[in-house]
Amino acid sequence: MFCCGIENNSINLKTIEEMCDAWVADGIATKKGKIVSLNLQSMGYDKLLGTGSTKQLYKLTINAASAKAVEKIEAAGGEILNG
């Protein structure tokens, strides 16, 4: 999406959940025990949205996240780090 000269590239929890195994296999994400670490900012995303659910424990690095996304990640035992 492009608006007002600022590009907004967001990603949903659903997409992360669907792509997680492939990203780990490709070395984009790392998995230590039950925790999947993923730097969404370095992948070009700037906002995490809460559509979808999560079965994994995630440690996500991103600049912004919706309240619903934060709630879902933390409820699953994960965390969001500000990039």
C-alpha cells in the first residue's frame, strides 16, 4: 500500500503461521526449542496485524504491531521486540 508518500508493508499472523516452517528451513527464521525468532523488519515489513491465530511461540522484531497482534503473541507466550 502506498499513501501520502509513505509505504506501508504489513503482515498478518496468519501469513507468519503459514510460512514459519519454510522460513526456518530457508534460514530466514531460527527455532530454538519452541521459540521461533523472526526479524520481520529485515524482511521489509513495518507492521504486524492480528488477523489469524498462532500455535507457535514467536519472538518477532518489527517497528509496529496492532494491539490485537500483541495480545495474541503474548497470550501464546511469545514477545514482540521493537525494531
